[in-house]
Amino acid sequence: MNGIMLKPGMALYAQRAMGYKHYGIYAEIWGVPCVIHYNGKLLKSSGRIEITTINKFTMNDAWGIEKFDGISYSDAVCRESIGRATLRLYERQYHPIFNNCEHFTTWCVTGQHKSNQVTGVFTAVLFLSAAMFARTVSQRVPS
């Protein structure tokens, strides 16, 4: 696929036009390639973990295999990833900030429930807020 060797249990991403990545776990069910992912809406708290085709997952966007520091896609890691993904099939606990497709996929592969995209957005917001606060304070201090 796309010149990439895929192994069930690998984390995939699709680069969306709006600048974020959508994540899921590659699987093969009865030999058919598919992706297990959280099908949630970016700004809505609805969605569920489901199985879909690679074409529906990627939506013709650029895609690839997600890499995690210190993790190789060994047979054991891939088995654990698939096991975790199937354990949560049809879950309906989606939340864009606290439980999204990246949280799910990262947890499947690493056992850690986190989203670097969410962390990055909050870091940027905090940085901008601090900069605006500092500017406001400096404008109010008499010279």
C-alpha cells in the first residue's frame, strides 16, 4: 500500500488539510486491510471506535506510519496494539480534548493515553496568553 509495508498493529496517520493528523490502528480482518479508529468530529464530543477501510480512513489525504520514541513495531508490540484496539471497539467516549483518535492510537501502541496535538495546542495557547498578559502589564506600568 502506497509503497509502505504495513503490519497489523501499526499506528497510521492521515494528514488532514486543516493541519491536524487523524490516527488509527492498521488491522487485517479475514485478510482484508482496514483501520480501527475513533471516528469523532474535530469539535464535537461524539463518535465511536470503529473499523473502516484504508481509503475511508485516509480520505485521499497523505498518510503514513506513526513513530513513537523508544517503540519498534515488534510482533509483541503489534499483538498488544491490536488487542487493545479490539478491546475498545464500538466505544462511544470520544472527546476532542480528552479522548480523541490520537489518545486512542497512542494508548494502543504505547499504553499511554496522550495526544501530542492537544498538548501542542494548549502549550501554544498558554504561551500566547502569557505573552498577552506580559504586554498588558508592561503597558500599565508607569514610566
